[in-house]
Amino acid sequence: MEVIDRFAARWRPGSGTIPGMLQQRTLKAMTRAVGVGVHGGQRVELTLRPAPPDHGIVFRRVDLPQPVEIRLSADVVSDTRMATTLSPGGDPGAPKVKTVEHLLSACAGLGLDNLTVDITAEEVPILDGSAASFVYLLQSAGIELQDAPKRFIRVKKTVEVREGEGARLMWAKLEPFEGYKLSFEIDFDHPAVDQTGQRVSFDMGTGNYKREIARARTFGFTKDVDMMRARGLGLGGSMDNVIVVDETKVLNTEGLRYDDEFVKHKILDAIGDMAMAGQPILAAYSAFKSGHALNNKLLRKLMADREAYEIVTFADASRLPRGLSELAPAW
């Protein structure tokens, strides 16, 4: 593994790729989706465009008189109630892009580094409630290697955040790991959830994100509907895009896609929330009852400690696990 400064001394843009170098990725072509926001219920058009090396993933509110760009970083997260919301500088009064986590999870699962996301309203469409539709869109457009080294945020020491005590305790942490793996445990004390898996671990290095994680849908409880609607949330939710659970059971006629779909969706969300770092992370993430707010606090704590991470590239792609180094095949 090589730190960027040492690697950059031997590589220049336009000089051609070094054999074996792990390269940045973008789309081959533009692709579009139309849907509704799960919380606002507003119709929205999403256009995903290729972007040049070192551009990163940038959201653009193109419906505004003057388009507003939001580049990924932990500090631009301005709201974490039920979803991850971004705004320039993290200003809650500025134009927003809401519910970004499923799209960002799909981008991380496919290893995309550079993308422009044009959006015509303030919320990313929910589509089927998982990341699978975004994976399909991105792979249908094609994924292209770029003439630039892929950069990773490598965690060097453990960073942890904790909140609450006893039954209210929740925590999340990042630990050094030569790859990217995630472990999550939930505890909802609900009959329908208790019948499913409560804990899952997933290693991104297996290359199985599409099969094991991407199809896990967001979920909600009927007892919370009135409260959510009063707060202007969940207005676009339905059984087409949410697992709906009453006091005892799942109401969707097709049932669950995975035996442990609830906790797998929490991992899907965590992958999207960690993608807010702006570059892929090399670490072991683990959490108990965490959510968007705690995930963002964890990421902010990591980025605030310059001794806790370093930026690295790989001159030899074979030194990374297969799922992180190989280009995802077409859908």
C-alpha cells in the first residue's frame, strides 16, 4: 500500500495508466430515473452523468434559478431525521438534497468515484426502497475506468461514538482493517422483527453487495405513520417502496426479500452514510442500534482527527480484496 504523495511522484495525469494500478471509476453514459420522494412525496427526475477524475460525487439542484452544487463531505449533512439530508456547508436553511443514502450505497457498492447527480426537487426518488434500482441504473449506463489512481481513506486507529445508557445505548465505530467490512446489530423488540436475523456482518471484499445487500428495503411501522405525516415525513411511502409492519407482522403480500432484511437495510444505509466521506473507506465498521445521526457523528469524528486516517492509493490492484479492486460486471 502506498500513500498518495509517494505514488504521485511516479504518476502524472495523461501519462497512461500504470499496469495494475487501481483506477478511478465513472459512468460510460448518462442515465435517468423518475420517481417520488419517500418523505416529501414530490415527483422528481434524477439524471446521473459521467464526471472527470478527482471530481467526486456531486449533487446539483437544477430546478433552482441558480443551480446549487453539493460535494460530498461529512460536514454538509444538515439533517438526519429518518434520512440523510445535505445542504451547502451543512446550512439547514440552504437548498437541500434529501434521502441520499440509498443512491450513495449503490455507488459505493459498485466502486464509483466520480459522478454528477442532477436532481429536479429536494429529495432523491425512493424507487423500490432499496439500492437495487440504483445499481441497475448505474450498471445499465456502464462503468468506465479512468486515467487516475483511486484514492481511499484508510483508518489508522479506532474511532467510536456512543450515546445513551442501558436499554437506550447505541454506538458505532471504525477500526483499522485492510479492506472494508461492516457489522450491524438491531434491537427493535418487535414480534415481526424479532423473528428475523438481528445481526449481520458483510465484507465488501467478497464482491457480493448486489446479491446480499442492495435489495434490502427501508421499513416503517404503522404505529409511527401519524407522527411521521404530522412532521411532513413518509408522504411518498407505500408498500411498493417500504416494508410496512403493524403490531405483529409484515403487511407486504410478498413478504421479505431476505430473512434478515431489516438489519441488512441498516448496513445498506451505513454504507451510504460512510460514503459521505467523499472517498471509499478502508476499515471495519461496526454498530449497535446506530442510525443516520450517529453514523454522521462517527464520520465527523474520524475526519476531525488527522492522525486517525491517511489517504492511500494502490499501484498493485491485486493487494486489495477482489470486491474492491475488480470492476463490477454488467447487470
